[in-house]
Amino acid sequence: MPLPQPSRPEPPPTAPQPPWQWNPSKLWLVILALTALFWLRDLWVTSNQVQPIPYSEFLQHLKAGQLQSISISSQFIEGQLKTPQADGRTRIVTTRVDPALAKELSAYDVRFEGVVENKLLSELLSWVVPGLLLLALWSFIGRRLAAQGGIGGMGGLLSVGKSRAKLHSETDVKVSFDDVAGVDEAKAELRESVEFLKNPKDYGRLGAHMPKGILLVGPPGTGKTLLARAMAGEAGVPFFSITGSEFVEMFVGVGAARVRDMFEQARASAPCIIFIDELDALGRARGVGPISGGHDEKEQTLNQLLAEMDGFDTSAGVVILAATNRPEVLDPALLRAGRFDRQVLVDRPDRKGRVDVLRVHLKKVHLGGDVDPDAVAALTPGFAGADLANLVNEAALLATRRGADAVAMADFTAAVERIVAGLERHQRVLGDKERRTVAVHEMGHALVAMALPGTDPVHKISIIPRGIGALGYTLQRPSEDRYLASASELRNRLAVLMGGRAAEALVVGEVSTGAADDLVKATDIAHDMVARYGMSPEVGQVVYERQQPRFLDLPEGMALERGLSDDTSRRIDMAVRALVDEAFARASAVLTERRTLLQEGANKLLAQETLTEADLLPLAETARSGPAA
């Protein structure tokens, strides 16, 4: 019985070869080939029909009457023979010689002919070399455009209108929702889109469809771009990433062409995600800038984006994401239903969110046993995800600088101080009088904060200069996140701010310029209490200024003022002054009752330069046990 032959494995199927595509650079090869072909043909015809002879022999044929016709050019003379020669040639050609010289040489029995000067090198330099330089310049510009998103080669100049969106395949995006912490609500919103991309038929079985566009709104550094990449990584689909400023160019119509090309690529790669970062650079409201006509390049680009989103089929499996930290400047047409009709807030994390974010970043560093993420989160209210990542890196750098084997809790405390207050400036040496004034000033802040109820606890006091103009600082960090502030809490905050100047007036006997920043902050708080919060009985519960949303870190001075009469403005100013004066009086009263404690604390601060929370604990207990303010 014959043994069964082992089956041979079938060869893997070969991938179909892509069809031949025309490359503009091959045009030069075709031109060179045709030129060489015509030159060879002309050479062959000339060698078979025309016989070159010396000029003296040409004169002999002329005198013998053997020429039927003569053609004269600047360098050559060609003659047509009456009878063909023995080899069958019917034409002869010779190089011209000066007639006077030829007549003189004819008297002698000598063979003479003209020689054509070889000008190949000069012709090459005058015609071919400039053409090669032009070709090299063209290729260089094409390669530069190809590096910026074009198709390269001779077609690079034609790729100006191509989309510059960076395409990341489904295997390139390694980020998932596990890498994003502190924004649980935003992740829950985006999971719906992920499920739609994975199972579009099941998700739309009841007739529902996904929003055409999702706008991520939030302050800088909260993780909007990271959320978009995590969404692409979870869905396992291609990810197109581009910023709003990359659409607009100096050439009119380029931005609109890039928008069209990007959506065409997205349709061909569906299901996929299009992410437009910094949408405000592209989608700013029309008609509010210095150029409000319809021919503005930005407006044309925005109009094309609106048109593409209008004609976009949601069943195609393409989700459009965008991110901005300035939604108030976006065009209303972008935010209407059918375009970016779902807005997801990516806000700063709360304390629990900060703990989660810190745990993600703390995995990358070597930690000491005393590091508590919850304690670090308590020191960082208002920090965004990028701020926390920077904090962990600064703490690791500080530990490395001091030669430690692990990052300790003290490194995180120092990193917070460096970020909040600035870099220590040990080279700025203060005189004894100035150092004592700074110590009294900072101890005044601390004692008022310790004595009044509901104020943020004091973590550290220092008279070491930091940053640009701070000669000392008192570090207060809230123990929990706060979203509301009562009138009494604001008044206590004003008293703490005025505590430094009150201490100077009480101990030193006069005030200094060191309270300049405190006065600015106190005036701002008092003005908001009067004009925005209605907390002044003299002015009433009327809003005289409307502040735009502040969760996006808008700059100061964005308040919308109403037209106020002179009398109302005067009453507002008088109410603001009354609040600040009241805060100064309260701070002075607190410090007067604790003057001995103020001087002892200032002397201790002068000796140590820095007092930590442990050093301040005895002072805090004594300050709280004093007379109520």
C-alpha cells in the first residue's frame, strides 16, 4: 500500500499589483528617448545619401560641370550630382572656405578643406545647464511640498490643496480610555460614539444615529486631544488629526480645497475619526473681524467645512471630533443641530480626579514610601492634567538633583511651591530692615488666616525671594474643592490679604510697597462683591457687570460693563473702598490682640527663613485660642 504523499502547503496568495500610475518625472525620459531616435535617424540618412568631401575636390566637381544644383548655408555647401557616384550617393557636402583664400590656394596643387569649430561645450553651457538648474529647482520645491503633505516629485506644486491631516492607522494609536483619568463624564459621553463605530447596525436598530460632530470644550491641558486619541484607540479605526490653523494658507481657495480633500479621504477610509484641534483658529464667527467680506480666506474655508458637514452621511461610520478652549468665539452655524450638536465639557479634575491622574503619571517614576497621591492632590486644587504631569516631572527632577534614589513627598511639596510661587532666588540679598519687614508682613497674613474661621489652612511661610517680584510668600491651599463662596468667606479672604499691610503698620510703624499685589487682589474681590454678586447693602442686589464664563481661563478684563451713571459709579467705588477698609480694620484688630505672637513668629521666621506646617502648628493653636475677631 503506497504511503500517502505529504500535502504541499499552498503558496500564499500574491497581493494584486497596483495598476501602473503615470509619474510626471517619466516625461523627461520619453523626451530624451525621442530626441535620441530622431538624431540617430538623421545620422543614418546623412551617412547613406550625402558624402562629405574636401573643399578642393568640391571645386573640381564644380569646374567639371558635374553639379546639378548647389545649396549654401553659413558653414556648409551641399551639391546635387548630375549622375550618381559608384556607391550610389547623389549628394556631396563640404565645409566652406573663405573665397579669397580658396582662390589663392587653387593655384597650388594642394588638397584643402574647411574645419568647423566645435562649439558643443558652449552650447551645453548656454542651453542644457540652465535647463538642468531649472529642473533641479522644480524638483527641490516639489520635495519640500511633499514633505509638508504633498505627493512629491514633479507633482509637489499641485499638492498645495491636499489635506495635511495626519493619518494614524488603527494599529498606530496605542492610547485607550484607561490612559485618560479625571474626566469620567467626558469618557462616558465618548463611549457611545465608540460603540457606534464598532457596531453601527446594532446601535441604530431603533432608528437612532450618532451626532455628526462632537465638540470637546475645556481649559487648556485638561486632555481633550488625549481623549480623541483614546477614542480612536478604543474603536480601532483610522484617526485623522489636524489643527485648525493648517487649513488656512496665503493662497485663496487652498483652505477650502484641503477641507474637501480631507473629507474625501475620510469617506474612503470609513469607519474613521476626524479630529480638528484648536477649532477656533478655523471656525471663528464670521463678520466680527477687520475683514468681514465674503472673500476672506478663513470665511471660505469655514463655509466649505459647513457645507461638508451638512452633506455628510452619519451612516458612513465617520465621527467628527473637534476641540477648543474658546467656544464663545465660534460661529453659531458650527454649533447648530446637525453639525457640532453635542458639546462635551472636559473640565479640570476634582480631588478624586486629580488622584486618578496622579496615579497614571506616578507609575513612570520611582516613589518613596511617604508619597501619598491623596495628599498631593490636596495640595493642587485647580490643577489640570497637564499641570499634574508637569508637577510629577518637576518632583522627579528635584529628587534627581539632590541625588536621591526615589521621589519623596518633600519633592512634591517643593515642586508645588516652584510652580505656584516661582523659582527661589537666593542671589537676591535683602537688608536687615527689609528682611524684618517681609517677615512681619508674611507672619501677618498667616496669623490672620489662622485666627479667622473658614479660611484656607497655611502650609508654609517663607521670606526667600521667589519669581519676578515676590520677596516672600505665604502658601495657603484649600483642604477641599470649593465651587461657592459665601459673603463671610469673602470678607475673611479680604482680611487675610490685608493682614500683611496691617502687620507692617502695627509693628514697623509704616506701610511699604510690599502689599501692592495684595491690594490688587483685595480690590478685585471687593469690586466683584459689589458689582457682580450684590453683596453690598449700599449699592443693592443689582449686577452692574456681567462676567463671561471663566472656566476656560479667559484673560482679565473680559467683563461686560453696563452704562453706569456718575452717581452709581461713585457709590460702587465707595462700597468697594468700604469693604477694603473694613478688612484692614479686622486684620488690625486680630493682630493687635496677638501682637506678642506676631513678633515671636516674625523672629522665628527671620531665624529659619522658612516655616513649615509642623512649625506653624503651635502658632495656629495659640492664634485660634485668642479673642474672637
